[in-house]
Amino acid sequence: MTRNLPMSFAFLMCCSSLLAAQEPSSEAPPLSLNSFVSTHLIYVPPVPGAPFSAEVQVKSQRMLQDGSVETLHTMNSIARDSRGRTHGENRSVMPESSQGDPPLVEVSIFDPETHLRTHYEVRTKVANQSVSRDPHGGPDASNSPALKVEDLGVKDIEGLDARGTRRTFTISAAASGTGAPLEVVDEYWYSEDLHLNLLVSHRDPRLGVRTFTVTHLNREEPPESLFEVPVGYTMLDSTSSASLAK
């Protein structure tokens, strides 16, 4: 796994954003203005009364200097129970030719009733619990003149109506680092019923294309075990009254 880290660092950072749980919102998450992949592409808001479990298929493609295309993939399980508690995974990134499920790296659980976020790592068998108000991530570019927003209409995804939004952000030649202006394009297909993006794509000429697709959607109550730390983990308590400060 260590030898793949330089090749996949930006992709791993993007995958880790799948673990984030955010406050309910009826809009697609904000477009990040930095040169990396925008964060919280598939996020699970802690909405009570809308339980589900699903998998997120993640795929990354980029052009290498020799003209070949590098394709990486992984999958992560996400879930939310009727209380609004969320569960998200981060698994290792694997080459396209690899078989089997990617190894589980870490899991994050968020409880909106207590504001407790629990994070545990499989390798170290260490769990950490902290208090979080779960703020929104990423700067909002809604009023930027460089941003073009398009309504893509509605289509069926996993049996749900999803409304598509395309956000095209034009980066100037001076800021792109390439000597020419370029466009970074994000598409979000959002289910109002589930309060969730069911399909997201991110296209950046400097980084390639990354897609996040929700599959195997189950609207039943997920197992209680998804919101508990497995037996055998050492728990570190990072909670404090200061953590609730705004």
C-alpha cells in the first residue's frame, strides 16, 4: 500500500471525503476553488427518518506523460439510520486490473444527537472519539463570475428521481499553472427524497476524471453494528467542552 501512495495521494484524499457527514441541505454541495478535487462530493447528511445503506463506486482516470491512461478504483460503504447517525468507509485504492474488494482502511461514524464523531483505523486498531458540529466544507463559488451553473433536469438513479446540476468553473491562464485557461467541471445528481448525491463526476484537465456512483441502495434500517466500534479497538477520548465552541 505504501508504494502506491505517491501515485494516488490526491485520489485518496478525495476518497476520504466520502466519510464526511454534513447538515441537511437541499442543494448540491459547494464547488471547491482549489486545484484539487472538490471535497464532499458524495456526502451523507445526518437526516433522521431517512435510513439507507449503499455502496459508492469510485473511479479515477488520468493521462500519464507517456500517453497511457491510469485507471484506479475503490468502493466505500455508506449508511444512515433512522436517528440520523451516519457511517462511512475509506478503502484502499486499487489498479483497474485488481480483483476482489479493496481492503478497508478506516471508518467514520457521526451521531447528530450527541455531536460525537467516532473514527477508527483498521491497521492500528485505534478508535478516536471527538465532538464535532459537522460544518459544511469547501468555499462557495455561487456568486463567482467564473462559475457557470446549468440545470440538467431529472433522471432515474437507483429507482429515485435525481436532479442534475453542472457547475463549470473557468480558471484563468495565470492561475491554472498550465499557461492557458481551463475549465473544471462538476456534475451532481441529487435525490431530494434521500438527501444525497447519487452520482458525482469531477473533471479537471490537470487531474483527470473522477466519478462517484451510489449503487446497491437499500432503504431498510441498516444494522446497528455499523454505528459501533468493533471489539478489540483501543478508544481514545478527544471530547471536550471546547470542542463545541462555534
